Amino acid sequence: MYKTPRKKDLENEEKIIRAIEMLSFVVNDVTTPRNIRNSIKEVIANLSKKNTTPGIRAAAAINVLDEISQDPNMPSYARTTIWNIIAILSSIKD
């Protein structure tokens, strides 16, 4: 039986898509250190997987992004973007 997606589920997926777009901007910036770019690529890959709920994917991403944002080599504008992404992902609840 086909289950129609709830409005909340669609909103959560939209937030994840927006977060992925913002993360892609940071990854594609050449001034972002390589180790941070690699970590963000993993976050993008995990957010893109549909095998878990949006809340679980968001929580896992927040843990990694919080750790990344503490890196002293992170450019300040990228750190601000990461904090904005964390705020978006924090609003996702299952």
C-alpha cells in the first residue's frame, strides 16, 4: 500500500535539500581546507541517503558539522555558513 508523504516530511526533505545546496557551496570553494571539504562531502552523502528518517540524518550531520566548525583553519564566512546550516538542520524533527 502506498503511503502518501505528510506535509512535515516534505518540509523536512526541503530543509535537507537546502542544507545540501549550502554545503555544496562551501565544498566548491577553493579556500576551504581539504580536510574540511572531505568531511562536508561525507555529510552531504549521508544527508542524501534515504534509508533513515530526516531527523536521524539531520542529527548525524549536526554532530559532524559542529565538530568541523571548531576547526581553526575554517574561513570565517564558511564557519558562519556552517552555523546557518546547523540552524536549518536543528529544526528538523521526526
